[in-house]
Amino acid sequence: MQTPLPQYPVSDVLGAIDAALDAGTRAVLSAPPGAGKTTIVPLHLLTAPWRGDGKIILLEPRRLAARAAANRMASLLGEKTGETVGYRMRLDQKISARTRIEVVTEGVFARMILDDPELKGVAAVIFDEFHERSLDADFGLALALDVQAALRDDLRILVMSATLDIGRIAALMDGAPTIESTGRAFPVEVRYQDRDSTQPIEDTMARAIIDSHRAEDGSILAFLPGQREITRTAERLEGRFGPDTIIAPLYGNLSQAEQDQAIRPAPVGKRKIVLATSIAETSITIDGVRIVIDSGLQRLPVYEASTGITRLETRRASRASADQRAGRAGRTEPGIALRLWHQGQTAALEAFTPPEILSSDLSGFILDLASWGVADPGELKFLDVPPKPAVQEAKSLLMSLAALDEKGGITNDGRLIRNLALPPRLASMVLAASREGHGREAAELAVLLTEQGLGGNAIDLDERLSRFRSERGERAEASRRLARRLAENIPGARKETLPTSAGRLLMHAFPDRIALQRGARGRFVMANGRGGELAETERLAKADMLVIADITGRAGAQRILAAAETSRAEIDQELPGAIRREDQCFFDLASRQVRARRTTRLGAIIFEEAPLPRPTGAAAAKALMDGVRQVGLSALPFSKAGAQLRERIGFLHRGIGEPWPDVSDVALLASLEDWLLPFVDDARGLDSIGADAISQGLLSLVPHALRRDLDRLAPTHFESPAGNRHAIDFSGEEPSVSLRVQELFGLKMHPAIGGGKIPLVLELTSPAHRPIQTTRDLPGFWKGSWRDVRADMRGRYPKHPWPEDPAEAPPTARAKPRGT
């Protein structure tokens, strides 16, 4: 390389990087923001002898960062982007035959390696900003390590980050050498301003910006959680500053020109206020920033496997994010970082932002694994193993889309879905539509849903789709070109037919989110059983049926963000057989009876229902068992003997264990079909379940060979020396019996059950049945506290015997005869 590189802090460790990658094929670099790692390291490695003529692939977490890094490196070489240094991302690329450093987004790299496992012509892969731990970055590194181990032992892998647990990543890479670089940062004074949590963050942020702009010099970088808060803050700042101050939003949905305006230095004599999401934390440099104001918030996607919905959740930023944000104030001169929270809250922040692999929709990831020939993620190297429930949910979805077979292997449709580079649901929609002559429309809709902001922000997707098709601008045109490529690359696609609606298309992607209006304008219930709401002023609020593509909020308060109108007739045409007529037996909670009805339904959506005659048979009996589970065992009419039987069996289960059965509430409710159902086959309601049936059912759980031992080990009664039988109480932790003390006279050993191993707790009472003593050692009681009891009781009950030595006295249940 002829052009000398500028000196940055990372320049001091370039020799260490060379040594690590000359001697081996893996290394880890930790360097703070401003060290120059993103641009200097890839350019330096162009001269490495091991590179030959191979490319260096640099991965960046975002399109903005990828484009900025490529442009910066090209400028350092005195070239245009697309010559030695180029970039490639979903909607844009600038590369040529001369390109030797290719900056790509993490998702693009995952597809590159899946399509070409040998990575022909690639000498090195550099993972930049790996600490952000996107799912694509984790997956890309796992694939690169697998390729290196099996196919390309000459491939170099370098992982770089500003804040990274280098010990964990080095261990994942089999003890790769670790290199640490210092940063070049000026002092940053960190200040705190506690905010009122009841006030919108945009109000607090606007006031902080106005105050800082008045009190300090230099440009301001403000971190907000999302586009909505940025827009509202910008509205509050409008007209508050003169022409020498530029307000520049910065978030992912802006055009390239708008993003470039936010990044480039302010013109001479002017100041800039950049309102940014976490997109500005790393990878990009915003020149001239001296003041950072941090809301302390970020918006993260959270996937709910039970609903298949990913919702955006506003959370506190991690300590690592807060530190990186503050560091942006000291890139060119001493700066100020104002944090809009109480200083004491900093210690409670999470150390790092949670990795996406632990809280994401894994359907695309699992499909890519299947394409790689891996059914279990544990076969590859991941810093964090994906949760098993999310993996299973993803597999179930992919099987329902016919993308995976029963063994988890990828199908022909699965390969077509993966090749479309869309989320599996949307890819399946495009595939199904292409076979009906609507591939182009479906592809446009899919791109619209994956590129926020296209076609505006209307909830009605038919409206947005219409606007998108006529929308001008580089991003819209690139998106339409992408849709055309997607549609044209599907084998067996039918020739385009007459236009169709967004609702018809969407139901192939989201059949579980077909929704029916339920009683009030704007309120809908989905086929998956969840509800969703629209403002009454929305056009779609009056629709009878919708297909919901995007929804946010928690169960019970979910707000519909994107949907299209549909109808029952369209569902019948597009998803024949999805709407089913079936006869149901169900338990009616109000009457506590089993009822029957004929329903026409789509999942949880009931279109029509009509009552049927009172049900009989196995289905009715099962419905009754479902009813028992709803109301609980306490609703069953246990007799006193039945309740004691359960307690006796439970006592033996706790004391001995198997094969004595578990008769706890949880166990009995789980096994109703085994013990209760056979004895109530004619019952149609809770009131027709007899106490005898319950007792017979409980006894049936005891193995036949043990039943004779039940009375021996856990008898129902204790017979006192006086000849009376007293029920044993097994409801407590220890079996107990309550009786008058006189009935035990003459007893020299403490009574026990369980084969003589478990002493009965004796609750001794007075002649009036009032408790006077509880003992587990009757002989000890006779010899000890009996004297005090006797003295007290003789005065109260003079007609009853109170011998000095009760162990030698005859037992009795009567008072002393008259005259004695």
C-alpha cells in the first residue's frame, strides 16, 4: 500500500495483530471508541503476506455503520468507494472487481457463507462491534469457526469490539490471542440530572438540550430510545434556536442523504444538535460533538414464543452503552456527558445489553442451521446457547410452513424460503403467492414490512402498499428493485395475474393473526386467542375482519400497528379447510355442567355456534374432567371418609414413597382420567359426581397388592385401652388422635402406626373435651407433667378419676361411680 495511514491509538497494536495472525488464524481485539479499529485495522491488513489476493470481509452491525466505514477507508486511500474498498448491504452495494475490503452488514455475511461455505477468495473475516451481540453476528461467527475448522484452515478470523468480555470470546475461539488497545479520548465530565418518570422523555430531553445549548459551546448528540421520541423532541425544539443551529435526526429509517447530513461536521460557524437512537453509539463518528445528553433508554425487540409476536420494549440502557455514549463527547476535545437519571441508578444497570440470541424469533436462524445441515444449535460454537423453548417454537412454525420435515431437515420449499432472504413467514407468503400469479405483489408487501417507513406509517397496508409503489426516492426505488429480484428468482412462479389485496396475501404469512371484530369498534380477537385494538378513528376499525402483520404491547392491551382488511370469503378461497365446523363438548363454568354446541371457527375465532342436545360418551366425560381442572378439587363432594382416605394415602406417600401414589392437588388434577373418569362415566355435571365415586377412584390408585397394608400402616381409627375407637387425623404433617386422657390409663407404651415406626401425636383432653396436653411420649408424660395436670384437673372434675400412677390405673371413659 502506497498511502500512509494516519496514526490512531490502535496503530500501537498493529504489530501484535500481525504477530497473532501470522502465527495463527484467530485473534481478539478490544479497543474503545475512537481507537481507529474499524478503519485502520482492515486497511493495515491489506499488506499482510497471508492475504495474497484474497478479500477482507468487515462485518458491521448496521447499514449506516457499514457505509460510513467504507466511505472513510476509501477516503484515506484517496479513492472512491467501490474501488479498493466497497460495501454490500440489503438495498445497496458499491463493489467492483478491484474491491479487496468489502464492508458488509452481519445479515449479508450469514447469507454469503451459507451460499458459499468455502468462502472462496476470502482471506479474512473481521467482526466489528461484536459486543452488540446481534443474532446474525453470533451466527456468522459460529459458521466462520465451523468453516475454518473443517474447510478453510487458512481463513483468518478477527473479532473486535469496544466493550467486550474478551475472556469468554477467546475461550470460544479455543484460546485465541487477545490484544488490547487504549483509546484516544479527551476528559469527559459526567453529570447527572434526575428526571420525573411521569413526564415524557421528549419533554425532559428538550429542556436539557435547550439548557445545555445556552450554557455550553459545541455540537450536541442526544440519545433517545426510538424514532417516535426523536420526532417529538424535534417538534419541541422547533423555533427555539437561531439559524446557526442545525437539528439533525439520526435513525435507521432515514434516507442515506439524511443520515449523511447528521454525520458530517457542521458548517463553519454553526452548531449541530443530533437526535439519535443507539445507532450512534459505535462504529460511526459524528465530528464536532462536545456534549452528549443520554436519556438512558433504548428500544429492544422482545420475542414472545407463545404468540409468535416480536414487540419492541423500551428498557434502560446497559452500563456499557452508557459508557460508550458518554465517550462520544470526548473524541476531539474535552466534553460533557449529561445523564438524565439519578447517579445511584447507574450501578443497577445491566453490564451489557442482552444478546439477541436469548430473546429473538429464531425461525430464520433455525432454517439457516437446517440449510447448513445442523439440527441442533449445540453442534456449533455460540457464546450463549439459544433457549430450547424458542428453538422448539421455531421448528414448529417452520414445519407448519413446510420448510422443515418431521426430522428437522430442510425441505425443497424450505430451501426456496431461505433463498428469498426474508423472515420465514413472509418468504412463505411470497412463495405461495408466486404459485398463484401474485409473486411480485407479495414481494413488495414483504419488503414493505421489513423496511420501516416505506409507504408512510399508515396502519392500513393496502394504503401503504399503494403509496410505496408510487413513492420516489433512492430507498423506495432500491426496495422495489429488491422486490422484483425476489419475485423473479422463484422457480415455477406463475405469470402475474390480476391484482389482489394485501389481506389475501398476508393470511399465508399470519394465519394465526386473522382477526374478527368482537363487539366494539376497533376491538378484535385473533385466531391465536389474543386481542388487538385500533383507535376508533382508524378506517380499519370498522372492518369485520383483519389480518394483522404487526402488533405491540402486552396481552390485554395490544395495539395494532399494521394490518389489512379481509373477509370470510377470502379466507375460504385462500385457506380452504382453515374454517372448520365441529361439534364440541365443553364445560360451562356458570352452570357447572357439560354442554354441547356446533361451532364454525378459525382457531379461537367463532363465527357461528348452536346448542346441541345434552352430550354423552367419552367426549362429555373428558369435558367434565376439564371442568374439574377449572374449578379445582375443592369443588368435588368428598365425604369425610373419602377425605380421610386421601389423607392416609398421602401420609404413606410422604413417609414411604413409591409405590404409594401422590395424591396432592397437582398430581390428582393431572391424572383425573386415570382415577376419577372410570367411576363417573354417566355424570354430566359436578353435582352428579358422587362421594362414593371419589373414594373408589382414590382407592384405585393404590396397587391392589398394597391395599391390605393400607389399614395396617395407616388405620382409620385408634382403639383406646377403654375400648373406644377414635378417628386418626392425617391432615397434618404427623398423624394425630384426640381423646380423653382417662381412656389411656394403664397404657405403658406410646401408640404408633406405620408398622410401629411412626408415633401418633396424642391430643389429650379433659372430660369436657378441652385440650390439656399434646404428647409424642406418653410414658414420659405419666412420669413428668401428669402431676401438675392431675392437681389442676382434680379440682375442676372431682367426679372423674385422677390416679397418682395412671400407668397402673384401669382405663375408663366414665366418671367415678356415685359414692366413691
